[in-house]
Amino acid sequence: MAHWIDKSCTKCGACLFECPTGSIVEGREIYVIDADTCKDHRSCVMVCPVDAIHLRDRAPAPGQGGANQQPQKPRPGR
Ligand code: SF4
């Protein structure tokens, strides 16, 4: 079913290395989860300090952000 990240994401990066499938990437404004590769391990949910990660049992509300955000290319040294 996959998870998604709402606009309360502060881009702290805590979830990035928790994902065993590498499905979380840095977007323009928030981090985003690739719904095609997310396997619902929930390890990202456990580390998010602002509870921004949710199970995608419904589409994000308009303006909530989520998987439709375009990810940025990784920056060197990150
Ligand atoms: S842990 Fe939460 S606040 Fe931090 S980057 Fe991930 S989704 Fe955003």
C-alpha cells in the first residue's frame, strides 16, 4: 500500500537511512517516498520527529504534498 510524507516534513533526514528499500528521497520542499518500491516496513514512521509519515490508505488531501512532489538529484557528499 505504501507510505507517504505530508507537508509537515522538516527535511531533518532521519527517515532517509532507515528505509531498507531506499524508497525515500529528498524532494524540493519535503522528503518523498516512492510508492512503487515502498514495502511498508514502517521503520521511517518510527523515527520521524513530527509524525509526517502516513500509510497511504487514502490519497493525500489537496495541498498536503506527498509522492507527487518531484525528487531532487542527490547532492555530492550527502
Ligand atoms: S523523519 Fe519526518 S521530518 Fe525528518 S525528513 Fe523524514 S519525513 Fe521529514
